[in-house]
Amino acid sequence: MEKEIRQKKITELAQKIIRLSKDHILMHMRFLDVAMAAITPKPKWGMDSIACDGRNLLYDPVWVVRKYRQEQGAIVRAYLHVLLHMIFFHGFRYDRVDRDGWNLACDMAVENTIMEFAIPNTQLKRDREKREVIRGLQREGVKMNAEKIYRFYKEKPLDIDVLTEYLNLFQVDDHEIWKETQQMNLSLSDWKKMTERIKADLKSFSDGKTKSEGMMQNLEAATRDHVDYSAFLKRFVVSGEAMHVSEDEFDYIYYHYGLFKYGNMPLIEPLEYQEVQKIQDFVIVIDTSASCRGKTVRAFLNKTYSIMKTEGAFFEDMNVHILQCDHEVRKDTVIHNEAELDQYLTGATLTGFGSTDFRPAFHYVDEKIRQGALQNLKGLIYFTDGYGIFPTQMPEYDTVFVFLREDDTQPPIPSWAVKIVLDGELDDEY
């Protein structure tokens, strides 16, 4: 009985602290009202932390009271921390990343954003240490959103002891709840709508005291349109006729009855041809300027091939041109079957490494079409860093420029082309 009374008092005290923290945030950051209204604080004894599943703000009452006694601003910071994770969609990408790296990147992005806002009475003892680490990243030219931080440490891994130190320094909430993205109680599409609203409201409500470069960088990264590369490849499919038994139109009962009754004379032959969707003519252009590295190019080709192979997208006799081009077309390798493609992927060498000009590749492909070497071309994929001269005239075939990562300094692509940013999708191919 005494234990229940004590738990009730702790719960009531924790609820009061949570409520005051929420009011404190709303008083200084009115543009977060829609996001705060979307989640409901719920006590959860024994978790010794705080977390958000998309709909509920779960917290351990004992943890809340203890943290509040240690530093009064800790719970406001924790509340805002988990809220920003949801606004930036951090919990919805957990199944495609290295967990420790993503945990650190997300926490660093959020903590930097909060410290930039400098809300009164939210400063913590270890903020100075956090700022020193963040300044080190900024000196390296890293923008403080989770994707950029994650990518930086992916390319320049931290020593395990330093990684552990940073994880402990920036950790606030429990990310284990993110493991099952499909079980998040509020969907990604719901949070996307709220994030768009927050982005608009921020411009209206913000004054000089609440503007945060980190907030805008993270909102831009979160609301940027992401095109799924796997799904996009299906747009380059050409209709054709391939050898394939049509199971739906063939009746095996009559077929076997004929063999039984008349020996080797079936009553009906199988329909050996069925119209399927497969790739016949296809062009992949590889930017071999000095900024495109060999292992990155191979990773892109491997991913492209594995997607198409999984989808069964190739004809047995294909006509795939893989061009290497910097400011001129250096090499054209024509692939006729999967064996040749496998051989190319394992032994390809890159040539070029000059400046980038996209126009020669398009001129070359157009000439191949005129010569009849590409009769059924529907699309061209150009893998590049984006720094080059784009054609001004729209080609007769679909074009997609595939970038390894997003970079605000990249020139805009032509309006008639599609831009896809892989940003992290090649990690498994390295």
C-alpha cells in the first residue's frame, strides 16, 4: 500500500513536470503547437528514460523526477529532443542505417538545433562539450542535419572509444522504440504534413530570438522530396515479347490427357509467348570526372544491376550501353547478356577524370539512335556529382540524373530531367 502511494505521488509530480515543460516550450516556440498536440504524454514505469513512438511520449516518472532535480532544464530539453526527432523523421529511417552511427547523428542534429534556439532556462552542464564537438564538424564543412553528419562519419569513422564517448554525451532519449518502424503509432505521412506546417509557421512566428540555422537545415532535409531509386527504374521498362509459358491460359488436364490417350500428341500446346515488361535498350552514363571515385561508381552499378536482376527486368538478349564520360565520351561498353554484365561489373576500369560536360553523352546517344543502334531506348540514367554543363534541349527519351548525395552548391538540373539522390542507399554496396 505504501509503495502504491509513493508511486502515485511520483507519477503526479512527474506529470506536473512534463506539463510545465510542455508549456515552457509552447511559450517560446509557438510554431510547434501542431506537433505537440499530436503526441500524448504517458508514464511508463521501469523504462528509465523517455521516448516517442510517433503518437505517445513515453516517460519513466522516476527518471523524470530525478533528472529534474539534477538540472531543471533537463526535462524541457528532453521533451523538445524527442519532439524534434519526430519532426525530422529520424525514427522512420532506422531500418536502413547503421544503428550507432544514426543514433549519434540524430542526437547531434537535434541537440545542436535546441542549443541554437537558446530557450531560457534550458542550458545544461555539458552543453559546452557538445558545442566543441559540433564546432569541429562545422569546421569540416558538415551541415548539422542527421543525414550529413551520418554520411561524414560513415566516410571518416570514429574510433570506437570516441564513438562511445559521443553517444553518451549526446544521448537523451531511448531509440530502441524506432526498431519497428511499421509499428510507429503515427505514420510518416502524418508527420510529413505536420513538418510542412511547422516549416511554414516557423517563417511566420520566428523572430531574431528563435531563428535557428540548424532547424531550417533539418526541416529542409526532412521535407525534401526523395524518389525511390528502385521504383524509378521501372519507368525505363520497354514492352516486348519474351519466351514464357502462360500459366493462366494453359490447361494441364487436357495436355496430359492427350499424352495419355494418343501417345506423344497433346491436345493443346502451351502458350510459349506471353507479353512481359523487360528492358531491351538501356543507357547508363558514368561521370568519370575527378570527383567520382571508382568504388562509388561500382557501388552504383552493382545496386542498379541487383535491382533489375531481382525484378527480372532484362531480356536474355539485351542492349545496354554503359558510357564513361567526363567532358567527352571516353568509352562505350555494350552489354548483350547477364554474363557480360557480370564480367563488366567485376573488371571495369574507369577512364577520364577531367572536367564534367553532360552534353557529349547526349549527343553520342542521339547519334546511336539515328544509326539504329538504339531502337527501343526509353531512358538514360546519368550517375554524377552534378557539377557540369547540362544540355539545353530536351531529349526524346526520359532522363534521370542520379546523385550520390544532396549538395546545395550543385547547379539545378534541367526541368525536363528527374533528380534522384541516393544519400546512403549505396552503403551496403561498398
